[in-house]
Amino acid sequence: MSSFLGRLPLDRIALVLLALVCLVAAGLTWLADHPEHDPRAPLTLDQPEGWATGLKLAALRDDPRTCAAFLERSAIVPEILPATGDGACRREDRQQLASVSALGFGLRPSTAQTTCAVDAAFARWLRHGIEPAARAHLGQGVARIEHMGTYNCRRIGGGEEGNWSEHATGNAIDIAGFVLEDGTRVTVLDDWDEETGGKAAFLHAVRDAACGAFATVLSPDYNAAHANHLHLDQARRTMGATACR
């Protein structure tokens, strides 16, 4: 670049530098208008998906303070619980799942102890995945979400050896189904492969949307152990890598 400028008259150099300044300014203005593409802009609940969303969600998994700030910006106020457990099942990051009720949905069972990262991802999933998919495929909203639990001090697969499950620290939640505004139930077990109607399309759509919010999403398409639920977790991975099956 310096050798190129050195061959130009001073007035040409000034024009080139001015053009570069204008280009940078235009880029910064565009990013200010599109914060979903700007890794420096904090993630918000209503921010659409963008180039930087994955990095921002990974930051929520890695830094509890960043995660707590996201919940505060989203007017989600969780009940923070004291640390508990021992060894691999020690839970330092522990709170009552608050995003569901804060965004106007019901939950059954009515409480769930999760990490901040699960709560934050759940909020994004509700706003950008569940509700739009329900209205698109089923013509109405979701009233309640049914889950199978969050915390379970066990290894993956339930054996005595192998890696510990994200459930061991409450960093996961298993979703069994949804209840619509008119009382209709949609369950992973009964409706994943439905051939008529929109229930299966809805379930597949919310699975796909969850892949944008959570680090791991496992569905009936993964294996028989997930035939009746969607496993969602916030495992920390290198470079914010995710797994979606």
C-alpha cells in the first residue's frame, strides 16, 4: 500500500485517503444500523440473527457476567440460587429458569433450575423460534412448554464411564412438548413424524431454530434415546462450535 501511494501525486494520495476514511465511516454507520452483524454490539432479545450472533451466544456460554447482562437488557429477572453439589456435578451457575414466564409463556413442571446460558438461549428461542413457528405452521401461539427436567448428576448415556452430561451441572434442558393457545398438545413422541397437519413441521422448525440459540440440539433424528424429547444444552466448545441433529 505504501509503495502504491508513493507513486501517486500528493493530491491523489489525499483523495485515496479520503475515500478510505469515507469507506470506513460508511461501514461503521452500516454496522450501527445492523448490530446483529457487529461483534462489538451487545446481543439483545429482539436482535435478529446475523453474522455475529453465533459469537455473541458463545460469549454468553463462556462468561456469566455477559449472560447476566443480556438477561437484564431483556427484562428477565431470574431467582439466583446458591451453588450446590460436588465434583463433576458441582453447580456454581444456578438459577430458576425465568425467560419462559418473563416472555408470557407457561412451563410444566412450573420450575426448572438451569444455568444463565440456558435461560438466555431459551429467551432467544422463544422469541425467534417457537412463537413464529407456531403461528406459521399451526396458526396460533404457544401457551405452555412441557419439559422433562434439567439437572441430573449422570454421565452421557447413563453409564458409569464416559463424559459427564451437561445435565450434571444443570446446563441442559429436555423439551417434551408444547400446548397451544386452544389447548392442543404437540409432543415430540407423538407428532415428530406426523404425516398430515402442521405439528411435525412445527416441531422440526423449532428444532432447527434451537440450533441457532443452543450449543447442542439433539432430536429424534439423532437416536432412539431422544424419541420423546429435544435435548438442548449450552456446552462450551472451541470457537463457539455447535452440534445440531
